[in-house]
Amino acid sequence: MQNTLWQSVLGEIELSVPHATFVTWFKNTELVECTDEQVTIAVPNIFAVRQFQVKFTDQIKQILAKNGVEPAHIEYIVKSSSGRRTTVSRETTMAARPDVTENSSRLTAPVTQNGSLNPRYTFSNFIVGSSNDLAYTACQAVAQYPGTKYNPLFLYGGVGLGKTHLAQAVGNEIVKNQPDARVVYISSETFVKEFLDSIRFKKKGFSDKYRNVDVLIIDDMQFIANKEKTQEEFFHTFNALHQNNKQIIITSDKPPRSIPTLTERLRSRFEMGMPIDIQMPDFETRCAIIEAKAALSNIELDRETVEYLANNIKTNIRELEGALNQLLAYAEMRGVTPDVSTAEGLLGNVRRSRPQHVTSKQIIDKTAKYFSLSPAEICSAQRDKHIVTPRQIAMYLLRSELHLSFPKIASELGRKDHTTAIHSVEKIEKSIKLDFTVREQVAEIRERLYA
């Protein structure tokens, strides 16, 4: 009965909120109690509790009432990936800190031979959105079944998108579930340095150090490029671990095939498990991150301020957090409210660094120039492959940057049938999620538009 009721509620909510909002906040919720006095809803983490209390309670009450349920109040509890449930009061959510969240507060010091896991990196304080939900789900599966699911797990994406957070969250979760597990987190630069030191100073034991662990997490694998001897050593380390069903987790700013001078045998091994792309967070996810980080400082930002920051900081999460911290620090120092006018005054250079208006002509011209074509070729009826993809990218940018209607997009590219524009935009949207090359092309053209 409860499950049917909650599915009805979720079905109606999914129709009334953006898809990213539904995936971020509602996808992993459940109704655990339903009486005349109280409805209790389980959510994934403490940030979700705060979000539901502030934004969604009234909407949930209205939908429950439509289904004949009118409780006196609604309570939210945190249900961790291990199934443990914790009641969280409003005061608790306002006072939350990364080092005392439900998961991290129970972490014991991880067993590491080199480097260390940061206990603040947990699944419970990672904001999930459409840009990273696949990576998040895969990492949870690895944490539950290390060495058997997705081995190796290869996370790649741009700077500041959460790769290290997720990789270390897996390590922390494994240590929590298996306190005796030998988990090593290390950067590739440190691996290179230690390997060279072992050769230079004839130190013994380097190989055993990394081959006798249960989980090896190696960060920023791209720095191993051009280092043939180090690649050979890591190849043997990889084989020793993989053959013994030990979990390997790798992060990089590029997919294996795009790391220059990576040996073919390493590339094939990196691709044999689960290479997953972490993309730029979308608008809804950026808003969620800002609200969650502000809540850690006992600050509730108004929606206008949140959206201003989310609209103007689109590069990565670190820059987004930096802008928020700058705003909060300034507001505290000056004794003012961190509202949108304060944000505009303090961070207005972000907006001013980009032109206020981009035209259709600029998008078409920049796209054509990027692909060494003429604007006339982009707008022609030619169906050559080297022209079709740039044309589709131009249509996608006209839609994403200028929010033009599909008939208008078709007209700008010399087309009469707007269904071509619909197909092109949908194709590029899908390619951005699955194809690293297309995503890089779109990102580079976008940067040139605003340079």
C-alpha cells in the first residue's frame, strides 16, 4: 500500500519538476511510514533532508491529500547505502558539517600503506545529478562488491567535477564495511616519484607495496603518459591485482584512448572494466550543490542568489564552491546579507567577462571556422559527413545558447523542415553524453564564442 502510494506521488512530481530535479532529489526516496499523524520519507543524505524541508514539503502534502492522505506533519530520515536509517531534525540539518555527516562520523582511519583517504569524501555528501548519476551508481556497486563489479573502474572528466570525491568515497565505504581491508589511495605523480626513487636509490619493496593490497585507487592517471618504465611497472601491478580479484579504481581527465603515449596494453586493460565519464553539472545540479554547501555554513540563500551563481559559474564544482565561499566570507566580514546584489557586486566580473549577447551568425561562423569550413558550407544542403556533424553542432549551440525555437534554428541554417533541427539537437545531446570527442568540440566552440 505504502509503495503504491509513493509511486503515485513520485509519478505526479516527475511531471511537475525538471527531470534533473527529479533525478537529483526524488529518485532514491521511499515512503517508510504512513499514518494519520505522520508520514515518514527516507532520503539518501542530510542535504536532501534540508532540500525537502525547504522546497518540497508543501508539494508532497498537496499530492498526498489528492490520494486521501492528510498527515499532521512530514518527517524525513536519512537512509544510507547500507540501509541504516537516521532521523534528522531541522536543527541537525542546519548545523551539518562535512566531518560529522552520518557516514563520515563513523569512519575509522582507513588502512593505507601510502597516501590517505579523506574521510570527508563519502557518498552521503556527494550531490547526484544527471551529469554524474551513472558514475555514482557504478561507484556504489563497486563499494558493495569490490573486485567483482566493474574492475577496473575508470572515472574520467574535467577538473573539479568530483572524480576524486567519488573514488575516495568508494574507498571509505569499503573500509567502513570491511575494517581490515587494505586500501591505498595515491596520485600517479607520487607513484612515478616512488618508482623512480626505488630505481635511483635501489630501494626494495616497491612492487610488493602496491601489489599486496585489496583496493588500489590511483588519481590523475594522465600524468603517467610519456613515462615508459613507469607504465611497464604499473602494467605488472595492474595484472597482479586484477588476477587476484583486487579492486582497481583510476581517475583521469581523459578517457584511456585519449591519453597520449599510453601503451596499447595499458589502454586495453583500462577499457576492459568500466570507463565512465563525469560531465559538467547541469543547472539544477549546480543549484543543488550551492544550496547544500551554503547549508553547511548555516546559510539559506534565496533562490535568486542561488540561480545567479549557478548561471554564472559553469566551469566546474571547485570554481562554483570558490565563488560561494567568497560571497559568504565577504557577507560575514561586511555584516551584510549574501543576496543577489552582493553576489553581483562581488562576482560581477564573471558575467562581464562574457559578452551579453551572442548572435546566430557568430555561432555559425565560429563553428564553421573550428571545423575549417565556410559558413556557406554549414548552411548548404551538402550531406558529406565532414559537414553534417558541424552543422548539427551549430544547431545544438543555437538551441542551447540562444534558446531558439526549432523552426527558427532550421531557418538560420537554410532549412525548411524543422524536424531536421530537432533530430540534430537530440543527436548532439546524446553524443555529448557518450562521445568524449564531440563533447570536447562543443566545449571548445562554446569557449571561443565567449572568449
